[in-house]
Amino acid sequence: MSAEKQKRLLLVVACALLDADGRVLIAQRPEGKSLAGLWEFPGGKVEPGEAPEAALIRELAEELGIVTQAACLAPLTFASHAYDDFHLLMPLFVCRRFEGTPASREGQALKWVRARALRDYPMPPADAPLIAHLIDLVEPRG
């Protein structure tokens, strides 16, 4: 592959935060950010030398004001998506145990929704394929 066609790899972590009723927390990207208005799973960029779990714990504290631990993060699946100027690799973790009540700390709207209802919310291209895995986990077929 020629150097012109190579894209930088961006490692981002995301979390399917589940409440006691099995609903998933999603956040709406605020105005001024890329993909503004779309709904996504909370998370963010992994800093150089940072473990994905540590990055997610940090991001959940910064974005939502909640505390969790690596033992409470279960890897579920991942997204690999080529955007125009970078390639996104995004592990998705599930978290059912956390301290505090999630609250918007960065101006983003938050919503608790059933896994099946996630398809009703416009999401970035990398997030949308993750929905089926969540439905299978949270709302298994009888």
C-alpha cells in the first residue's frame, strides 16, 4: 500500500453502560464536534501508553462523573471503520457496575434506551454495527 493511501489509526474506547433495567446509555455529540447531533456510546481516545480499560475509566469520569473499575468492564465486540481521514478501531466494553449517577459534563444530551430502540437513533457509522451485539446480550431471543 502506498504511503498516500495509508490512514492514521485512531484507537478509541466505548462503553455500553447498562442500568438495572437493562437500558443502555447513549450520548448525543454536541454542536461544534465532528458528527454533531449523532448518538454514540460514551468513551473517547486512548492516550499513548494508556490501556483501553484505563482510558475508558478516565473518560467515563470526565464525561459522566461516574467511577468504575477495570474488573467491571467486560469486552463485548469492536468496530473497525475507515473514515475519510483516519481508520477507527473501537473496542466496546459493557459496564453494569459503577458508582454515581451519569450526568452530562460536556454539554452532551444523555438518554437511557432499550437495546432494540438504539436503531431509532442516528449514530456514527462505526457505532451502528455494534447494536446487534448489544441486543443479543441484553435482550436475548427466547
